[in-house]
Amino acid sequence: MTAAVSIDTVRKRLRQHKYVPITPDESEIGAAVLVPLYLLGNDLHVIFTKRTMHMSMQQGHVSFPGGRREPGDKDLLETALRESHEEIGLDPQHVEILGRIDDFSTRDGKIFIAGFVGLIDPGACPYAWRPAEREVAEMLEVPVSHLLDPANVIVAEPRELNGRMWPNETFVFRGHRIFGATARAMRHVLDIAFSQ
């Protein structure tokens, strides 16, 4: 298993994590993402999407599946699962939710985001992804071991966002750069679930 951390340990650590809300009023959180963990062979991977140039924001950026909360969503978890289904064809019934990470925001602080970590049912893998053509230019299946390797991380000075210091890192994978809010959320998941 990745970095000598078993899936059972990952599951336990994420379930025990008590997330830190970004605001006391959850209705102010306008978006949610899913951090999908995916077993390929014996290695745990994280699924990212590269956004198309048709998107209104963050064209070409690498991100987690997710998006804006809609009035019909009963909660933020439903937002993350609905968006993941729409963007990459991930059936919510194939996802075991392991936990919620600390809420985070875009760099300008205008959008508050809830993040959930889910394990895709190994029995459904390899998964038959169905990326939405207008939204997803490419899907990336990145090994967790790659993200944990310092050789694949560009580190800059930490930055303060919403009164909290956050790592300022860029993960590099096959010429792609994972930065900003996505990188901050990814680092948080790695720290919670995969630290030795």
C-alpha cells in the first residue's frame, strides 16, 4: 500500500479527523469537491481533472471533481457527489465517504469550499470514466506515492488565507501543475491520512 500506510489506516485517520469549518454558517459555503481515492493494482491513486478552456473560471487548471452548490442539493456532500457524477461519470453508489477535510477557499477568498474524501469501490475498478466533454479536458490518475515524493513538489513561502497559514506548494505530474486551492486541499489530505 502507498507509503506503507494501509487503506484501513487511511480510512481510520480520515474518519477520526474533525474538520475545521471556514465559517459558522454552512450556507456561506458555495461549493464542494470530492477527493476520489482509487486503487490501481496495489497502489492508491487520487483522481484529478484538467478543466477545459470552455470553463468560465480556472480554464486549464487541474482540480478535483466538484462545483457549485445547487438549491436542490440537500447538503454539501450531495453537491460533491452530484458534481463528480456529472463531471466524470462517478456513480455515488460506488463511493465510500471516508471523511470531510477542513473547509478551504479560493485564493481571493470569494468562494468557500467543502472537501470530502471518498474511496471508489475496488470492485468497480478499473473504473469506466465518462468525462463531460465541455468541462473535462483530461483525467489524471496520480499515485499517492508520487504526491508524497518531495522531488515532485515545488515549495514556496506559506501564505495566509482567511486568518490561517497554508502551505504554498505546486505538485508536478507528467507536465501538469497542481496548485492553489487544489494543492492546499491535497496537502491537507496527505497530512491527515498518509503522514508516517
